[in-house]
Amino acid sequence: MDLQSIGRFLLFVGIGFAALGGVLMLAGRLPFLSNLGNLPGDIRIQGEGFSCLIPVVSMILVSVILTVLFNIVIRLINRP
């Protein structure tokens, strides 16, 4: 690989990270996303100087939503 193609690759990766950061910043302002990790069924273990969160229900909810969204997008792309 020459330096020009490496530079182009790094530029696209940087733009991708900047876009991802922007999306995450905007997602943090959505009110229903602030409840993730605090839903009933999420396991929270707290002790003296120790805290552990296992977001079981939150991750199931995220998985279902992303599955539905990806299926809709794939069906729209593969439409004849």
C-alpha cells in the first residue's frame, strides 16, 4: 500500500468516528434512552467500594429494536 491510500483510509475512518460520536451525542439527549440500565429486570449489585450493573432487559430491548430496524432496511433495499 502506498501512503496516499493509507492516508485516504485514515481520513475515512476519522470521519466515521466523528459521525459516530455525533450520533451518540444526539442519542444521549433522547429521554427514553436515559432509562436504559434502570429497567425492571436489570441486575444491579452494589457493595462497599464495588458496583456492578448487568443490563439484561435493556440489552434484550435494544436487540429487538435493532433487529426490527435492520429487517426493515434490508427489505427496502432488496425490493424488486
